[in-house]
Amino acid sequence: MAGGCSNARDPVRCRGMFGSTDTASPDALRWCARGVLLFLALAPCSGGAAPFVEPLAPGVYLHIGKHHPVQSPHRHDIANIGFVIGARCIAVIDTGGSADLGKRLLAAIRQVSTLPICYVINTHVHFDHVLGNAAFTDTTAQFAGHVQLAGAFRGSLEFFREEFTAELGDAQLIKPELLVEDKLQLDLGNRILILQAWAPAHTDHDLTVLDLHTRTLWTGDLLFRERLPIIDSSLRGWLGVMESLGTLDAQRVIPGHGTVSEQGWQAASADQSRYLSMLLRETRQQIAIGTFLGEAAAVIGQAERDRWELFDAVHPTNVNRSYRELEWE
Ligand SMILES: [Zn+2]
């Protein structure tokens, strides 16, 4: 993520993204100029912090979360969150892991646009994606999510209040009212977002957002890059959903955690596909030869250890869940 005095390189990045300035469309050039101005406005050359959001494409802005463990005091800022601007209004996609981070996102939106916020979309209920909702209660936004998300909120309320007291403060946790059973089309004004609800995978209520205008897919935690994926619902389900995600017309892929890919779904998800496929294969093998659950994590997937952030913190839990899912096949 660029910041500080490195802003000068952004015109170069703009040319690289759209070809030469001779061939780039007026829309692309206008956006590039606007992006450079935003960077200059948000990150003056004072050695200060990086800007909170980065313009990725026309009207698409992203804040990249960092790979802190969930025990870290910085755990509120681990997920990718952002927003999409249409001609009429703005949609926010995930709000971060604290009320304060949600406020920073709202402030970043207001530095870019004064249009109303019409939707706050949550990709799933995990704390790092929803606790910032509180910052948007005074906006006109409708809160949207998977049809199972409202129940997941109810089921998580007590856990959030106990485990994330500091992150929540005295803010209210906002539940979704616009529920997606299959697909839902949202019109931001000359800009259509397709919200799609998925079968159990990372969680039992994962939702993706596809911006048709820029072919940008926000995956929520259906995709992790660099940071080890966490299975909270179904390994087999997740692998099935990943196949379906490959059929969407997406070029730019924004994972729930990790770096953005401009190379489409197959390239973006190659590492996660390899890890989850290995987990399925090796867990089945260990079950077949009678390895006990308590011993399985030490022998399954060790070739993956050096390829991921937070492997040791997450992998044993993944093996545990996979074993329990697969042992009665
Ligand atoms: Zn997450």
C-alpha cells in the first residue's frame, strides 16, 4: 500500500493499469487524476501515516487489513474493508473490527464523496468485518447480508460483548435488514452491484459482492491470501463454492484478508485451493489409516507451514474441523 512521499509513482501506476495515456479512456484518465489527487490530499509528504483507503479502480476504494493474530491489540484492523461509489449513492463493504475503525472508514468516505451511503453490506458475521457497523447508524444506509446473517448476529451478540468489549465500546451492533437468499441486484446509480449468498463454506452465511462496472469481486472471507484460511463451517462446501466463484465474470479479486489480485479468480485463489484440497486429501488419508484426531494436526499439511502467515495458530483448528466433517463420510 502506497503512502507518504511515494505518491509520485502513482501516475506511473495509472499508465501501467490502462496502457499508455494515448490509449486510455477519458473515464480512466479522469479517475487516475482523481486518485492521484486523493493520495496527495490524504498522505502529505510529512513522513505521516499511509492513507486509510486506496483507490483501486474507478469508484472502488479499499483499506487493507494487516496480518495480526486475533490476540493482538491491533486485531480490529485485520480485514479488508472499503466502499464503491455510484452516481447516486455509496455502498460500504464490511466495516472493520471496532467502532473506531468504522468511524475512520466513514471519515475516509467523506474525504472522497458527499453522496449518501445507501448500503452497508456485511460479508459474514466475524468480528473483524462487522464491529465497525456502529459508525454508520446515523447514515441513511440499509444494512445488508446473507439471509442467515441476522441469526448469526443474534448468536454472536453475547460473545462480542464479552470478548470484544473494548472494540465495541458502548456502540450498538447493527443487524442486517436487507437479506439475500440467492442473488440481489443493487443500483448505486449507473452502477450495479450483484450480492450473492453462498452455501456453507468459510461460514454458513458467506456473501460476495460483484461490481459489474469494474468486474471487481469482493469475496469476504471466501478468499484468504497470505494469511491461512480459517474453516468455520464446511471444508467440502468451501471447495465447492470456490468452483462456482470461478464462473463469475471477475477480473479484480479483493479477498477478505491479503493482497488484491488483478488476474482473475483462478490466479487469486490458487494458494487457498492448494491448501484446502490438501486438507481434504490428507485428512481422508489419516482417517482411513486410523490416526486419532488428537494426532492428526501434527502429520497433516506440514508442507504448507512456511507458505502462510499464522499457520501454527490456525492450522490445528482447521484439521480438527475437517476431521470431524469427514470422519463419517
Ligand atoms: Zn475475516
